[in-house]
Amino acid sequence: MQRRTLILGLTSLTALASCGGDSSPKLLWPYVGPPITQVQIYKKKRVMYLFSNDKIVRTYDIALGGNPIGKKRFEGDGKTPEGLYYINRRNPNSSYHLSLGLSYPNPTDIAYAQENGRRPGGDIFIHGRAGKDKGRGSDWTAGCVAVTDTEIEDIYAMVAVGTPVWIYP
């Protein structure tokens, strides 16, 4: 009887261990390719490029903040930032499927907002759409950069924390 209990216990532990402690989603395929060394986003063209050194590896159509023209200055302005930022976090539990955080606001953004008696805002991400009720219209985010859920799965697998992100008008 003790041997049977031991075997059942070990089997249960093995099954639990196979679940893994990683809360990130299981992607359809791992990224095998050149490292992504930078991301470039062109707001006017509504396009995002993933680069490995000087070569474009992938291109994505994007959606932006609901008021996309101009540089993000204040919380609630609906604008997407412009300038150099970095991927500073990964969110596998995003309300928008998956997301990669941008280092907005930087010290310059914070100083500008404070000089004007305002808050700069924050929580700017590259993210998916997460379902039929989100992502209606061409520019609908609160200042983020949105792609399809399938595309964010690829981007999430390809882009590491620390990757520079250039956002152009």
C-alpha cells in the first residue's frame, strides 16, 4: 500500500512539474532567427519594423493612441510617445493578450509635464488586441502601439527587455 501511495505521489509531482512555474503563454513556435537589436515605429505610416542590426526582420501594421498626431506630453492626451525608449518589462497577463512595456516616461518627459503642472502618464506598451470588443477603429489605444494577437505572440518571442525602440512622427 505504501509503495502504491509513493508511486501515485511521484506521478502527481511529475504531472505538476510539467505544468511549469512560468506563467508566460505557450507560443506556437519559438523564435529562431537573428537577434532583434532595435524596433522602429513610424506613426504617420502606422508601421513597425523589427531590425537585426541594419536588416529588417519583420514589418507590422499598427494602431496608435486615439489622438496620435504629436508627441505624448501628458496623461490622458491619447498620444503615442515619440523618441527613444526601451523595452523595460514583459507582461504575459496583459488585458491585451501579451504586452511589452516601454520606458515612457523618461526623465525629459517627466520634467516637461512637471514644468506644465501636469502628469506625464505611463503604462505605454506594445500589445495585442485581446478579443472582439477591443481594438475597434484605426487608432484606439490610450497611447500604446497595438498589433494583432498573433503578431504580439511573435513580437513577444522575438524582442528582449532592453531592446531600443525608436518612435518617429
